[in-house]
Amino acid sequence: MTGDALRQEREKQNLTIKDIEKGTSIRALYIESIEKGEFDKLPGEAYTKGFIRSYANFLKLDANALVKQYMQENNPEKLAAQEQVKADEEKARAAQQTVEREAPQPRQPAPQPRQPAPRRKQSYGSSFSTGADFEQRVNAAHRRQNMLLALVVVIVVGAGAFFLLSSDDQQAPAPQAPKTQQAAKPAPQEQAPAAAPEKKSEGVEVRAEFSNRCWTSVKADGKTIYEGTIEKGKSMEWKADDKMVITFGDAGAASVTVNGKDMGKVGKTGQVEEKTFTKDN
């Protein structure tokens, strides 16, 4: 029996039920019920499996094996269905791997031999200019210099003539129109800033702080995302889109904050509490 195995190991380690209660935050009443096999006195199957797992971990036993033994003793049909689902998944995974291994692999093209680069033909033209060619280039350079110098002289002369003509052709300044006084415009009134729209929460964010060891189970949108015993002084955060259901094995050990709002302690010390939080409440 599952309870007998836990009780025998506890007695072997010279531990009392109070020691287990202190070490796991599971009430002594529930520990006694587990050891006696009176599982109908516990809150439910999910809590029972969580308590057995925490008890086994505290005694350094194989928690998975003890939970499986509990299911075989109390709910063999459900355990068989779970085992069948796992077996079907393993078969499907093995079949997929077999198909992937037997699938033909694409052939890689054979490497092509490198072709030698064509050699460039060297031209052996005339590398030196004749004397007549050199004289023509010198004369062309002199002509370009003379044309540039003549262009600069024309620009300078034109600029000087422009400034002389503009200095002689000065006109009297035009009379200024009388200034008309304009009525001072009233300063625009400052408008009060519009109130910022109230920010609505986009989900459920729960932060829990623990003053003592506490077994905890968290479901976000119907899916279990955490289950186990949280140590003293630790804090945890969870998120959900619409709804979060948290079960505390020791309600007096946990204080929660929901979407930034401090909700205080969950309940009294030693109580098992299940709390539901939504994004609106």
C-alpha cells in the first residue's frame, strides 16, 4: 500500500507526523489519512497526488513511482488509459522517425573540375612617344593655360565694372509707412489636459509571497502550470489570459497581489484554500 510505504520510511528515519507536517506544510490530519489509506478524507485526487508527491520528496523517495502505485490501487482504469495514451504517442513518434530515416535524401551535384583561367594576351605596342607627339601635347597644354588666364581676366574686369555702376546708381530710401497700432490679442487660454483613460488589465497577473513552506497548485485558463511545495521566503509569479485558479495547502503562509493590488493573506494557517482570480476581479 502507498500509505504503508510512506509510514515505514518515516518510522525508519525516526520522524514523527509533526515532523512531516512542519517539513511539507501538509496538515497532520491529511498525513494520517494517507498513511491509513483513507483517501476519501482528502480534498480530491489532484490534492492527494500532490500530497503524496511532497511527502515522498521530503523522505527522498521516488515520488513518481509512489503516485503511480496510488493510481494502480485506487483508479487503475484511469492509469491504464494514461499509459495507453503514452504508448500510442511513443509508437507514433517511432513511426515518424522511421519515415524520416527512410525518406530518400536529395543527391548532391558532383563537383565540377575547375577550369584554368584563360591567359591574357599581352600587347607589345609602342611604349614610347615620338618627339613630334610630345611637342604637340606641350603646345596643347599651353593653349589651355592661355584660354583659362583670359577667362579669369574677363571675369575680374566684368565684376569691377558691375560694382562701379551699382555704386553710382543709388536711390534715396523710400519713406516708411506709418505704423498702425493693433489691439493686443488675448493670450490663448490653457486647456486642462484630458484625463487619461483608465488602463484595463489585459490578463491576470498574480504574485504570491510565502512566509512558510506551502504546497501549491496553479491552473491558468484551465491548464496546470505549476504544482509543488514552495519554500519559506520565496515568491512566485504566474500569468493567465482570462482566469487563474490557485490552491494553497497552507493558506496562512501565502500573501497574494493580483494585477498590482495587494489582497493580503489567502486564509488561516493550516487551511487548504482554492482561490479563483479573473482579469476583472
